[in-house]
Amino acid sequence: MKSLFGIVLFLALSGSLLAQQEKITGTVVDHQTGEPLAGVTVKHISSGLEVITDFDGFFSFAATDAGIIKFSLKYVSYQEVELNRVKVEEDQKTELMIKMRKVGADASGETFMAARPDNDPRS
């Protein structure tokens, strides 16, 4: 009987602790095409927690306290994104839509690369 009471008490306390933590969710997409980006590293700066976006570009942080939060996003061949003032309010879910730009892309969406000539001694 004591163990049953202990389990019920534990569940009640853990539920109240979870209620105090806020949740941040978001989707990361390509700036030009709007396609979701899978595999983007999203880092919660102050806690150091990192998550990776799923196939739909979705991510979620479940254990975030209310306040002003900083995030950074990294993805291969895209410019790094830093969000310095994400406001998370108590007892509310914060949803973000983040658009990332390709590195070296111009308005047409083409990517340019620099190359050395064949006679360059550094090649």
C-alpha cells in the first residue's frame, strides 16, 4: 500500500513540474522554395541542448523555461541563423517558422564556387 501511495505521489509531483516548463516548437524551411529542411541542428544556447529537425523540418524543445531565449541553427551549405530574442511566455507554447538561405546563392538561386586555374602553384 505504501508503494502505491509513493507512485501516485511521484506522478502528481512530476506532472506539476512538467507544467512549469514551457515548450518551443518550430519548422525550418528553405528561404526561396519553402521546402522543409531535414537534419538542421537547432541549439538552445543557454542550456546547450541540441536537436535535429525531422523529415518535415520540425523540431521541439520540451524543457525550456519562460523568458528570452537564444537559438542557433546550422545546416550544410546554408547560412548559420542566430535567433537572439525568442520570447517564451509562461504556460504557452511558442511556435517558430525559420527560413534559412543557401550560402553564396544569388536571387536566381544559383550557387557559385571559386576555382583556381590549372597553372596556379597553390593547386
